[in-house]
Amino acid sequence: MYYRTRIQFTENDFEFITQTLGKTPKEQSALRQLLVDPFTLTELLHEKHLFQQSMTIPPLFLSISPSLFFYMFIYRALDTKELADDDVVDYVAGICVEFRSSHTLWQLTSQGEKMVYSVDLLNMIGDVDKHQQYYLRRYIGNSALFLTGFFPDYIFQRSKKKGAPPLEYYEKLGRTQFETAASDSLNYDAETAPVLNTLAERFVDIRSALNIYTDAYLHLNKKKHSLEIIERQAATLDEESFRQSLEL
């Protein structure tokens, strides 16, 4: 069981869960006792009402931890593709928690004033030992999934206007690094192997699911359903995903 994001929940997170799902003080008290069991906690996190409540205005997600918010967000997103395996959700939510700060995202991709690109990171693999290679491959895969999942417009427009690598480049990069890391993880972090295999095999589906929910709920760049966003959705999503993106 890959359970690293879920163990980061705070007391305030548990209060949010019990207050949202418990109708009476007695129910809330009983729920709080149940939350000590990780399997019960995980089942309760599947409740759609929790995610809906976190997205109210003013947004209640500001009062809960990033770990809880991203777990609920990723679960709802991946559930649209029938990919909401809790260990995969936990891993992807952990990526979001780690990379939510731009400093964290770029700390391994800059050297002084010089920006280091993905190809530079790939070249670094041959200069480190096997153990470091494993974690570097995971970092490259994680960053590729985060960027394509949450900032597809940035990649799409740069490719269209400046000839920068398209979304497909980062998809292939992420798949390849996750696949190799999955094989190596048996030596360093065996519980992560099934998750990395899923990320390698279903990278595009997971990326598409994140795009749909990011467009619908987070609006990181522009207004929902702007012409530029619809153009990117039509060019980078399959027919079913494109329809879902317009319906949310």
C-alpha cells in the first residue's frame, strides 16, 4: 500500500472530514474514531461531497492541508477515467504537494543563472550512481506529469508559437522514465513499483484527466472555455475526454 500522502493529513483535515460527513455531533465523534484506520479513512475520502465542499466559495480548500485537497482533487479527476486506484492517487497527489511551489519544481532544473532543460536532466543520469538514477528518473517523470497535467496551455502555446517540444514529447519522456524507474524500484522502493507501472502505461489518460479537472475547477491560466483552451483541448484530448471537458 502506497500511503505517503495520506499520512500527512492534519488534525484540521480530520475536523473538516467529520464536520462535512457527520450530520450530528454523535456522528462526527464516531467518524473521528474511525479515521484512525487507514482503510476506513481512504473509503471516506471517496465521498464526492468532501470534494464539493472543498470547492465552495470562499474556497474551503484554503483551510485544509494541500495533502488532503490534492488527494480529493486527484481522486475525482482519475475517477472520470476509472483510474482512481488509491495508491496511484496518493502518489500523484504527493507530486502536486511537492511541486505546488515553483521553487520546488525548478530547484533541480537550474544551476545559478542557467536554466537546465529536460534533456540536461537526462544527460545527468549517466553521471550518477544507480540509486540516484532511480530517483532522478522519478523526478523527471513526476515533473513531466505535473507540467502536462496542470499547465498544458503553456506547453501547447509554446509549441505552436515557438516550435518548442509539444505535449507528446513530455508524455513520451514521462512514460519512459516511469517505466524504467518501475523496473529499478524493486531494488530501492518496492511498494512504488505497481504505481510507477500504472503511470507509465496510462500516462496520457492520467494527464488528460488532470487537464479536464484543472480546466473545470482551477482555471490556472485563463477563463474556462476560452477559445485558446478549447483549441488545446481539441488538439490534445481524445473525443471522450474532450466531451467531458466541455460538460464540467
